[in-house]
Amino acid sequence: MAFDKSLDVEKFKQTVVVGNSKLTISVHSYKGGTPKLQIGRSNKDETSQYGWTFAKQGRLTGAEIDAILPVINQARKIM
């Protein structure tokens, strides 16, 4: 069965900017299932018309961890 976006409910979303990276922490529940945390990354791109481009999550710096931990704790409360 293919993924159906209409069945994916976003319960929480908050974005944190650290340097040239934007980290988005969100909680989603698919088809009423167990809520799950997602971390997405965008990097600042001066050549893009949007200013930010999608990037692999990869590894986090200490500054990024410090910035997103309070947000993760907020998201955890609704999971």
C-alpha cells in the first residue's frame, strides 16, 4: 500500500535556525498510529529563490543539539 498524505496527521511542528541550518522538529501520526518524531534539515542557499534547500539530516553539532533539545522535550509531551 502506498503512502497517503491525507492519512498523515501532523500533531506538532516547530522550526529552529542555527547558523546556516534550519531544523524542523515535528510529530506525525499515520492512520491514527503511534506518534513519531521527525527531524528535518534545510540549509541556507543564497542561489535558491526560496533561500533554503532540503538537506540530509546527517549529524548534529553541539550547538544544534542544544537548540533543539527544548523543542524535542515539548514534542515528547504530546507523544
